[in-house]
Amino acid sequence: MEREKLIEVCPVCGNADLYYEVGGYAGTVYHCKECGYIGAFVIEANEEMIEKIREKYKRERISEMSKDKQD
């Protein structure tokens, strides 16, 4: 049985372009280059999960943009 490939992604936008902000004894803090998320929590996701995270992020961004236009 082959193991499914999991990728570490940003929990906010689903982007895999993360780098270590801080690491070592205190733990790892990641920084997302796409949305600016900074935190210790990342998601190990398969392609399906990544797509769902990205879709949710896009919907939220569109919603925020439409609210800004109304103000």
C-alpha cells in the first residue's frame, strides 16, 4: 500500500511556500510568503485538502473586497 503524499501548507491560504521565521529550542515558527501568516501551526495536507483551503481563502478574500467597496 502506497502512502499518500502530504505537503506542509499554510493553514490560512494553502500555499506551500513557507519559510522558518524562528526555530530551535523554542519551536518552529513559519511565515507564509503568500498571505503573510506567521505561526507555529501548519497543515500536512494532500492535494484535495489543499484545494479546499485555497477555495475557502479565495471566497473570504472576495467577501472582504466586496465589504471594502461598500464602505
